[in-house]
Amino acid sequence: MGGAPRDARTTDEPAEPGAEPRRVARVVLLDPQDRVLLLHGHEPDDPAERWWFTPGGGVEGEESLERAALRELAEETGITEVALGPLLWRRTCSFPFAGRRWDQDEWYYLARTAQQATGGTGLTELERRSVSGSRWWTCRELAGTHETVYPTKLAGLLRRLLDEGPPAEPEVLDTEIV
């Protein structure tokens, strides 16, 4: 999944059937204790269907992936004191959300911050209806949770990132179709 989709076509609208997947910039935001920030999302009309996901969203117009990552992070979390690092991963995904199918081409950036407090003030109407908070997670907590987290192998990816550092080139993750 990955949160309430947003892009420049029209607010909160998926790509038309047969169109190119929606380009998305995501942020793997780490604090000084190497905890990762995840947002808690749910279906707008069914809060029982829940998941955790990295901040990020659709690239607007001619915006770069880097600029989109920083903009989305600020809008969704209020965090602006960020050192944006390299691209880590690329993932293609397709999922149902808010009564529609979303096809996305997602790019994940590493970022670091000492800023702990969050508060997204730039959420779209759909995001306000489907994002219910955020939390800093340790690798151990991610590995032990029974809650749904996207991308689904985030615990292992984060562990490898912390142990080995960022990859020399962005790693292509398995396609996820929900």
C-alpha cells in the first residue's frame, strides 16, 4: 500500500487504466538511534483495515524525485530538518485503496534527522481520512510485529541497510501486488 496516494494529475486520483504507473518518492527516515519513522494508515471507510508505511507520495509535474521526497516528508510529518541521502530501493506495486486500484513506481531515499516530533499539516483530504498517526520503530520491533508494513520486507531491508550501509546502486525490490 503505502498511504493515501497523491500526485499532480488531480488530487487523490490514481492513474487512468493503461497509463504509466504513478511516480512516487518515499523516505526511509532514521533518527539518531537508527529508528525508522512509519505512518499508520487505514482504508478511509474501514479503519479496521490498517497498515504502516514510509512517508512519501506522488511526484508533481516536473519535480525531481529528491524534491518530491522532501516535500512529501514535510507535508506528511512536519519534519524539515533532514539530511537526504542516496536512493536505496525501487519498488513497483499495485494495490486497492479508497475503492480504486493504484499502480505505483516507488523510489526510496535514505534520510536522517534529529527532529523527533511529527505533525503533518499538509495532508490532502483523503490523507486526513486515512492516516491516523506515526511511530518511530526499531529494527527489532519491525521484525517482531504482526502488523502489516509496506514494503513487506522492510525489517530485513532496514537491518541490511544498518549493517552494510546503502547499496552502491538502488536495489530493485520484488513487485508487490495486493
